[in-house]
Amino acid sequence: MSMAEQSLWTIDELLAATGGKLIGDVIQTLTGVEIDSRAVSNGDIFIAIKGDNQDGHSYVSKALKAGAGIAVVSQFDDEMSRAGPLLVVGDTLEAMEKIGLASRARSNAKIIAVTGSVGKTTTKDALGVALDTSGKTHISLASFNNHWGVPLTLARMPRDTKYGVFEVGMNHAGEISTLVAMVRPHIAIITAIAESHLGHFTSVEAIADAKAEIFEGIEAGGAAIINRDSQFFDRLKQQANDLGILNVIGFGHDDRAEIHLKKSALHNTCSCVTADVLGDVVTFKLGSPGEHVVMNTLAVLGAVKMVGADLALAALSLSKLQPPKGRGVRIQLQTIDGPFLVIDESYNANPVSMRAALALLARAEPKGRGRRVAVMGDMLELGENGPAMHKGLGEAIEDAQVDSVYACGPMMKTMFDALPSYRRAAWFETSRELENQLLDEVRSGDVMMVKGSLGSKMGPLVVALQNKFKSVDVASA
């Protein structure tokens, strides 16, 4: 097989895409793209990105010595040039964007882009599992959905990809416009609109309008898939129509939705679903629990059918769907007296996802003297409505029949103080201060859900639980 056929990029393609200058000779086949020197593999193109806290140029020699086939740099010294070949450009992030654009230009893949206030990553992962049954599928890793994650994911897309799935996120208006112009999807999915990032916006309507930017990049003849149950459905549909997208499909409970839920049985670790997907009735088992996952899977199957992939195989494959790290993964741990379950929702939080996580906790059954335990950290970036939104979670805690609430953060204090005394276990300013009491009071039979915004540092609590208590086995979820 020739170098061009098995490589992700040839040096000629990189030079054409970036307009950079080559120093040294490329002797390896270039098989990947990496921006983290710790993750470099043989044949990777290492791009030295200048971040907020670190400059990739400090790690160029290390990356080349670790096997990178070439490093893309905007400055260099003798040590770097001795370590391996360099592609010198004016701006490395801009060069990565250009490589991403060249990848999109050469690709014949059907491209799907996903945005929304909640459910983006789960939906993206479900699309990956579902489409992989019909052909080579390339998806964003983790939540690579921002100004560096999207071009990096594009740059990594193999030339023979059949289906490409991209997650597109935002903190401010205008961000999605830029990203979707690179991705140019055939289908855009908006999962849901919620009060995430409200600190950067004047209203939830403004968030909806920012999410609608995804329609700007849809390819001619493409389609939008929107949550039909959302109060913003008509607003979003109008915005899509105004941009010339006539094929707007709804998904949800609503009978008017072209993709609608007929029935579902929600279980502790999975769901069984029957749905009408654009006229085809399918029944399937979903490996990841929660009604919010069920609803977004409707959009997934609609997209699968619309890009011409095999709907039956896709539906069958969803039994293998697992929650991403920190988004509902179930961890079985062992106390001296017996096991307890942790539902790790620590990746991030807003009012909608917090309620969804509490609904999952409600379905889990404690054993023996065990309790339903909610460990909750502040939801950030909610603006002036933050305290009210935290306090408003009391009803969801009541509905979920939570026995004990452990909370941390100044916003959660408002919520915690409003709870009845028999539900209040402990509140501390930070998750670090909460740790010791939480670990001391764990009981066998407990079902514990841990959730908060990334800045609330709830993930370390899950790690602390795993360090203190032996893992029985990671329960399938």
C-alpha cells in the first residue's frame, strides 16, 4: 500500500493546507493529529497550540522524541529542529483550522452536527454507536466541541470516513457560527434548550437563538432535527426556514413529531423503547438509563435514517450504549458491611441535567438500610437567577424521595437551607471540605448520585470514594 493510501495526511497535503514551510525531512507515515505531548503516538502530527496556561512549543522536542512524525510550530530553536521535522506557520491554531477545513473539503462523508444545552455528548456517542453498524464512523472524542476541539476532530477525520459526527458547543453568541462553518453538516440536531450559560445571555430565548446558529452551516438540501417538545420549537424552525432549510424534523413525545415516542419502559440501568422513526416503527433496548437519553435517541435514529444508514442495525446497536465518564456511569463499591452504588454525574450540571440526574436516582433502589443520597455541587454560569434555580431543585429532590442531601458551594446553601431537616446531611463551602464527612457516613446499600458543574470539583469526590472503598465491579449502565 502506498504512503498516501495509508496516511491520514501527506506532507504535500499539509503544506498545501497551511502554506507553511518545511524544515527537515518527514520519514514517517503521518497517521494522527495530537495537541497533547503526553498522548503522542508514532506518526502523529504534533501541533504546538498556545493555550491559556501552557504553550505547546515547550513540548515540541519531547513530542518528536516520543515518535511524532512532524511538529507544527510558529517559532522554533535548534533543539526543536534537531529533534525532528518542523512545519513552520504563522499561527498554529489557525494552521489546525486550515487542516480541518482541508479534511472537510476532501471528505465524502455524511456529516451530522449536534448542539444543545444538555445531552450533546450522549447524543454524539449514540450516533457513533448507531452509525458504526453501517460504515466507518468518525466522532468527536470526549467533549471536543470548542474552538480547538472542533478543528482538531476535523483534522483527525480519515479520508475514507463514511459518517462524521461532531459536537458543537458554546459559551457566547457567535461561537457556533464559526464552528459550524468548518463542519458544514448535512444534518444538524438541537437536543434541548435550557438555562445553561445564562450568565452570558440575557434570557433563555437568547440561548435558543445562539444554538440556532448551527443552521447557518447546513449544506444545501440538508436538514434540521429539533426537539418537538421544546417551547422553542417554532422559534427554531422559523430560524431554520429563514436560512433556507426547508426539511425541519421534530422529535419527542408530541404526536406531531415526525420521530415520536410510542412507549418506553425506564429501568434502573437501561430502557426499552418503541418509537415511530419517520414512518418506521422500531423497538429497541437502550443500554444507558434515563428518559432524557431515550428522547435524544429519537433524534439519533432519525439522523441514521436520513443519511441512508441501516435503521434496524442502528436500533439494535443501542443496547451497547454506555454513559460517558461522569455522565451517569454506575460504580459498585464495597464497604465492610456490603456494597453500595455511586452514580457518577460529576462531569457538569445545569438545572435540567440536575433534574434528570435526580430522576435517575429516584429509579435506583437502595438495599437494606441504604439510602438515596444526592451529593450536589453548585451549578455555575447561571447569572442573577442562580440562587432561585438552585432553590427550585427542592421539588425534584422531594419527587425523587432523596433521603440524604450532601451539598457544597455558596449557591447550593440556598437550596440546602430550604430542605426539610430530615433530608439535610451536610453542607460545606467546597467539595474538599465535604469529602471526609461524606466518606465517613457511607452505608452499605446506599445509592449515591454525585453531580455539579466542573468548577464545583465533584469529580474528586467520586475518586475519593473509589480510593477508600474497593470496587466490586463497574455495574453495566
